Amino acid sequence: MKLKEIDKVLYRHRLNRVIIAFIAGLTLLSLGFGSLLIWLFSESHLVESIAGNADAGQLEPVNNFKYNFIGVVLALLSCAAILTRVKSSKYFHEIYYVWQMKQIHNLIFRRLKKIKSAAEQDQLEALIILNFYYQSLEQVYLLDDNTLTMSSLRDKQNKLKQQLAEKNLNISAEQFDKAMLLSY
């Protein structure tokens, strides 16, 4: 995957809208599916309690948890299906790009110990992966306003740049290919 320039303001604006729409959709669909399931499958909303005494007029609530839970699951599946269908649209370009980057970050992070060990031995693929990882992390951190860990990341980037300069290696994030991760 290649690094792309992303307009932060546009990304944040669209991401916030998608989050709000997702929450609203999930809420409304959960209520709708839950109500529909209760209406279809529940014998009644309240059952008269007949305990053999004069309190035959007391009402006891029915537990519809399973219908409400199924409603939430159906709503979640519906929202996920909608997001899957629209993720490649122009509106979702920036959001989907960042989501893909975070997936790659997870793949790299799970193998990071082996990658760093190989990079210490000056293995070219490991150095390319680390270079891409640090540059893409910086981009995502800036887009998500995650400035707390930025100094630590910059220290790691500087250490990697120093190592590359000592070995006279000229690498770029563009050289990264996801298939490189299979070696680690």
C-alpha cells in the first residue's frame, strides 16, 4: 500500500459524519428490529399473573431480552453491510484509506519484534517495513490528532534514519509491499 496525501479537515469532517450516522442507524435499526421481533414472536407484552388468589389482576412483565439482543445483532449486521457497500465510494475514500492503514499497522505490530530484530541485522526488507511503518504511523497519528506518542515515534524514525545513513542505504516508503510481511 502506498502513502497518500489526505486532507485532515475533510477526513475528520467525513469521519465524524459517518460515526454519527452509524450510531443513529444502529440505534434506530436496533429499536425497529427488536420491536418487530417482539411483535412477531412474543405472545404478549404483559402476562396476567394467575396465582390462585384474588390478585388475578396483577400484571407481570415478560422478558424480551432475546428479541432485543437479536434486534441489536441484526442492526449491527445491517450497518456493517451498508458500510461494506459504500466503503469504495468517493465519499469514503479518506476514511477507507486510514482504515486500511490501521489494518496494515496491526499486521506489522504483530510481527514488530521479529522485524526490528531483522532490521538490527541490516536486512533490507525489514528496514523498508520499519520505514513505511513509522511514516504511515506519523500520518495516521496526525490525522487522528494523536500527538501524545509523536515524540516517541520521531525518536524511532531518527534512529532508523541514522542507521540507514551509516549503511548508505536509500529506501523509501514507496518500496513497501504487504507481501514483505510474510517473511516475518
